[in-house]
Amino acid sequence: MNLYWTILFAGFAILAIAGETYALKTNRITMSRYIWNASKRFPPLPLFVGLVAGFLFCHFWWGGIVYFEPVSITGGTAVPRPVTP
């Protein structure tokens, strides 16, 4: 499953680079200009993008509630261990 996500994210990056290159070579709207135009038409867009990015940051990297312990490869679930001082 790790290979799937790696390929998916690499594909997104390659697609964005290819689209940006195409836009620059053919003198069309780039991604940054598209975002600028969308923000001009809908001013709260940067707020929503920031909220989504902040939510994803907390979801992936903030371990305040959950332990960073991977799920067992044998099929079991990661059970939080008690915190010992």
C-alpha cells in the first residue's frame, strides 16, 4: 500500500509540473494565475485552503491524542501503551 500512495503523490507532482510547463510554453494560464483569479472571485478561498492544510497537518503529524505506532503487519491493531514516567 505504501507504493500505491507514493506513486499517487508522485503522479500528482508530475501532473502539476507537466501542466505548468504546458501553460508556460503555450502562454496559457498557470496554476498561480488560476489561484489568483479564483481568489479574486471568491476572497475566502485562501482561508479555506489554510483550514484544509491546517486540518491535514494536525491529522498527519500532531500526535497529541494518538500514539505514533504503526499498525502491526500481522493484522492486529496498534493498541496504545500506557504512558510510564
